[in-house]
Amino acid sequence: MELNNLRPAKGAIKSRKRIARGQGSGRGGTSTKGHNGAKSRSGHKTKRHFEGGQMPLQMRLPKIGFKNVNRVEYVALNLSTLEELAEKYEVTEINAEFLRTKNIVKRSDKYKILGNGELTKQLNVSAHAISKNAAEKIAALGGSVTNL
């Protein structure tokens, strides 16, 4: 076998169907589109949810729910998580920049400190929101809380 006699396997290559090229081709006349009607015409396109005139599914189902456009989503961080971070990285200051570098929150995320767990270290925490319980626990150890 050499480069000059390489051939594709038998049956691997098919010639494309030449539609609407006369009766002799076997695909002339209606050009595989059946007889008349909108679907046989050029430029025909149905809408995505069109069901042939039947009431579409999205109109048959009732509207439910409400989405508040002003809702602010927070990433929840418990005091137990802050305690683990403080021990692991030996820090006393926990802020947005620190949490982003450790991939705990994304750049666009807002985070809220919650009071679940115990704190043993004095920490200076800055957050977008903080629960009353968490603020009291941090202040009891001599730490400080600032809002972003």
C-alpha cells in the first residue's frame, strides 16, 4: 500500500441528494416535500411553540409564583466557618478580599455572617450583612464588625 493508491472504504462515500433537479433525478416534481400546503413553500417556518392551532401548553398552564427583582441573595457564612478559616490561615482580619482569594465567595457575591457555631478567636470581620447573634458573639470576644 502506498499513498498514491489509498482509497476510502467501499460504501463510505455517498454522493449527495440533488433535490429538485428534474424528473429524471427521481426527486423532481414535489421535491420530496409532498403536495401543496405551507410546508411545501419556500420560506415556511413555524413558531417554536406552535401546536397547529391548538391552545399552546404555556397558555394552558396557570401562571404561578412571583420573582422579586429587588431581592438580594447572600452567601451564608457561619461563625464556625470563620473559626476554621482563622485557624487554617492564621488570620485575625476576615474581609471580602481574603474570602475571594481563598475561593469561598465569588467576586460578584455578597455574603452574610450568621451566628451558628462558636468563636474562640478575636476577629475583625467586614461583611455585607451580619446577624444580631453573630455580631454579639464577635463583640463579646473583643472583635469588631464593619458593614461593606
